[in-house]
Amino acid sequence: MLRKIVSLTLLSISTVAFSQNNLREKLGNYLDSLYIHHKAMGSFAFADDNKPEFLKVTGFSDVANQQKANMNTQYRIGSISKTFTAVLIMKAVEERRLSLDTKLSDFYPEIENAQSITIEQLLQHRSGIHSLTDEAEFGSYYTQPQSEEQLVSIIQKYKSDFRPGSQYAYSNSNYILLGLILQKVYKKSYAQLIQEKISQPLKLTYTQVGSKTDPSKNQALSYQYVGNYMSFPETDMSIPLGAGNIISTPTELLQFIIGLEKGKLIKKKSLDQMKKFLDNYGYGIISNSFEKHQGFGHEGVIDGFRSTLYYFPDLKVGVSFVTNQSNYDNGDIFKKMMEVALGKDFEMPNFKAAAVDENILKKYEGIYKAEGFPLDIKIFVEDKTLKGQATGQGAFPLKALSETEFEFDLAGIKMKFDAAKKTMDFSQGGANIIFNKQ
């Protein structure tokens, strides 16, 4: 009897392992499919029991030279850099170089409301300082080096969006200023601080402040796919500074966030302060949930790079990925990676568009309105393709899933039309809205 029980136990363990391996193979196939259909390419990893257990790399780091990306390819991570900056600020607080109540006026009194703006408000995007990246003129200088004086002058000239502390509004200017403040209090460059206080303690080899991308050093360029791969212009890394100038790999990002949770960078009390979420935002981290589990992390966009990093302490599970070409919904990638990390199956998407007669498509043309929804959606046919366009925004193509169902997967939008009832069932991010044709 004992032998049978042992045999059954071993069989059960073997079956679970086989199932997990199958799921991870399926996830790899899903990520390969994204690349094959030009939906996304990049590097993907998750950690199980605080250890990186899955890694998949797809596509190229340098398309022109047909240089394939690998597990050590460095990508620009965009706003995930804000988490690094917040950790450095908390380190400075621990070392009594700053306090969360320190005023911006101690460093940059020329900025509007500086005497009322605290370090904490900068961390939580509650300063009212207008984001320089929201202005059209940003496009005229973002590829050119900018000095501290130039950046502060640009930030200074915009009127405050609201009274400090009164509300939340995401502003890259907040974290540019935090990066500059760190340089002042330590009398060292932001790059040195990242190296000395984060990369060295965690033994991170590929995490550093970036400069002009050098593919010969295994650094990825970013692209958009429009029938062929076209490279993006590069943001000069002097501009985003503490808001987005770090390069890294998904596995090292997991090491970073797990090391942060384990107290390898700052004290538990400091991390608990970082997790003081208001409007879903803490100190350089975003609160995120998956099923009943609560996690934290950040996402980022810079040039053609899109990045995601989240960790769930109760599960000891983390997900991290960076794409250097994507016209797909990062939320779907995150969801499927989390499901597999938890040993759950997922549904593979079908990237083949259904063939729908143009006469049927034309039945859906018109202006659609929904009560309480601020935008109208125009539906029209162009080049035998159904397209949508919200008020004041650009048009987007809708892929046919059937004669009545369509999607725009980059934004996670799905639409279902009923020509007889003149309705369109719109869904995005869990929200479902019925639009009526006018």
C-alpha cells in the first residue's frame, strides 16, 4: 500500500510539472505568434517563488543588421525608471539628506508654487507641475541634449495645473526634478547613483542609465511596423533623467523589484511609505491587482519601447517584459503571463481576420453615441477595411472576428454591431457600453 501511495504521489508531481511545462511552451508559442504577426517583439520574463522561471526573447534588436535580441539585450524601460528614482529618494531620506516634507523651493524657487510643493507631492504626482511631455513643442527638442538650466527653464514657463496636494495628475516633470534634486544632494550624477545604490548592491550587470543606443553593445533600437520595420527617432536621455532614462533587461528588472521587496535597497518602513497609494499611485509605483491578489510596479513608454513590471508579494510572483515594437495590448500579454505563472491555462488569440463582404461593412457606417460617454465614434469603410474614429482622435483599423464582431487589439477594444437595431456593443478594459447609431 505504501508503495502505491508513493507511486501515486510521484505521478501527481510529475503530472503537475508536465502541465506547467506545457503551459510555458504554450506561452512561448503565444509570444512567437505575436512576433510572427508583427504584433510585438521583445523580451519577456516572470519569476515564480521569487526566482526567474521563464524567459522568452523574440525579434530583433537591430533590424537593419538582422541582429537578433537575446536575454542580455538592453532595452529602454521608460517610466519604470520612476521606481528607481523613488527608491533613491527614500535612500536619501534614510540618510537624512532629504525629508518627504522638504520643499522644492530649497532647490528651484523659480518654479511656480515651489514654496508649497514637497518631495512627497513630486513623488505622488500631486504637485500641480505641468508635464513638459504634454506640450506639442516637446517634439521639437526631445532628440537634442538639454542641460539642467534648459530643462528647469522649460518646466518653469508652464502654468501650474492645480494647487499642490489637491489632486493627482501624472507629470514627467516631477521626476525630472527629482532626478536633478538627487544630483544636488549627493553631488553625484544620477547615473552614478543608480550604479552605486541599486545596480551594485543587487549585482545587476545590464541596468544603467542609457545614452545613444549602440546596437554593437547589444542595445535594442525601437520600431513601428507599417508593412516593414521603421525605426523610431531617439529621445536624448538627458531629458527624461529620473523620469525615464534607464536601460535594463526583464530578468534584471525582476531582480530589482524582488530585491526592493526583500529589503536589499531600503528599509521596510521606507517601502511601506512608497506603498502609500493615493489615486492608485504611491512613490514611483502603481498599485495593480490580478484576481484577488494585490501587487505593485510600474509601466513605461519611450520612443517605440513599451515596458511592464509588476510584483505580487503574497504570490512571490513577478512579471516583466519590454517590447521594442508593438501594436498590441500590453494588458493582454501581462494577463496571459500571470495566468501561466500561476499554472492556469489561457486562450490563444486568433490573428487571422475573418473575410467580411464590403456591403456588410457599409451597413455599420455612421456616427455612434452613448449616454454619458464624452466622445462620439465614427465608423466608416476605407480601403475595404472597417475603421473607427473617436471625436478629435486618429482613425484606427478594426479587424473582423466575424461578420458582426471586430477588434482593435492595440487598445484592447472590441465592437459588436447589430445593423437591424442600429447598435454597437463597445468593450474595453472590462467596461461595456452600448452605442446607438444616429
